[in-house]
Amino acid sequence: MRRFTLLVLASLLTLAACVTDPAVRDARDHVDRVADQLTGYDLWIAEDVGYHLTREEEYVTVLDVSGDGDGDPGRVRIKVRGKDRTPRPPTGSSDTPSPPEVVFLCFDLKVIQPARAGHRRVRKTDRKVDVTEIDCPESAPPRGFRPPATLPAETSSWLKKNLPTTLDLDAARRAVRGLRLDPRIRQDIAEHDGRIGIALREPDGTCLFAQVWPTTVQVWSPWRSWAPPVLPAERACSAAQAASGYSY
């Protein structure tokens, strides 16, 4: 086993250049790209990270994902398939090219995030990924992961159609229950200052607001595309803010 540490973007390519086996070099290139992806999860939800990585199933098998994104930003264990992608001429009298060489390497990747100073945002370029090559376990089946929790596409239209146009808090809650949302979607429904506010928050911080007051229902996303980027955990998403008409 050998250990090496990389800064994201200052990647494994330097090390890979020393490797003469094209299949091994290909596997290390894939690990490099995975390590870069891991720095982009501002809100680390292990199951969501694992699900996104399994989309690369052609060359990456996810063996395990852990971490809570706070004291332990995250850790991923993967098995990588590398292939010699150089063209191969036919061998002997056959017109069929010889099959490319394939290798399997296993790695443990740990996200290292510096402590935040006050309210200073931790930038992607501040994060590091520590990569350790490990022996591939003899019998470790790939893990399966649920897709990330998201609001249904019809959420806005459903709320506009089914929310009451009076200050009926029970009716507002029934309308939201009718969406049958994934329990990982946080729901906040309350009355404030003569209006009902509804806030629905996806695990990644995406938020949808609705506001009910006499004869009027409004539904909107509080975060505009031009708004300065913030960490998902810092995004506003409460019933009180929805009732006040908050938007940024």
C-alpha cells in the first residue's frame, strides 16, 4: 500500500506520468476526477454523494461512503476499473484486435476541510482530498444508494391549485401532505403576522416558499440565480421568512 496526498487540481497526473502501465494510468486518472468531485459537496450527505458517484459505474464501484459533513467532512472507498485504451492491432491470422488490458485498483479518499474562521466561507480551492491506495477487499459487494430527495416537478402548480385562499392552517397542511413528499424534505408550515408561510427544503439547501393570505396564494424560490453563492446550510428556508415574503 502506498499513500499520497493531493491538492484538488494539483492532481494525480504527476504521479501517473511515472506509471508505465496504461491501464494503471487510466485508473489513476479516474481517481483524480473523483477526488475533484468530492470537493464540490458543500453539504455532505453520504447517501447522496454515493448515489452521484455510482453514476460513473462504467469505471467506479462505490464500496462505502461515510462522514457527516461537520467534524468528519467525508470519506469514500471505491474500486476503480482502468483499461489500456491504446489501439491494438489484430494478432496472428485473426482480424479481431486483442482485448485491452484491464486492472482494478482500490482507494480510500478522505475530504479534508480547513476550519472556518468566523463567517468566512470555505472555498472549494481550500479543500483537499487525501487519497490512499488500498488492497481490494476479496468480497465487498458494491453499495446501493437512494436517489437524492427532490421536490416533485409539479410542486409549485400543486400548491397554487390546492392551498386555501383563507388563513386555514389545517387546510394548508393537508395541501402539502397531498404532495406525498420524501421524508427527507424538511417541511415548515406556520402562521405569522396574519399570513401562512410554507417552506419546503431539499437536503442540498434548495428551497421553495409559499405564502397564503386572504384571497391570495404565492409560490416562489427565495434564491435567485444572480444571488451571491453561500453554503447550503446558510440558505434561508423557514415558514416565518415565507410569510414575510423573503427573497434574495
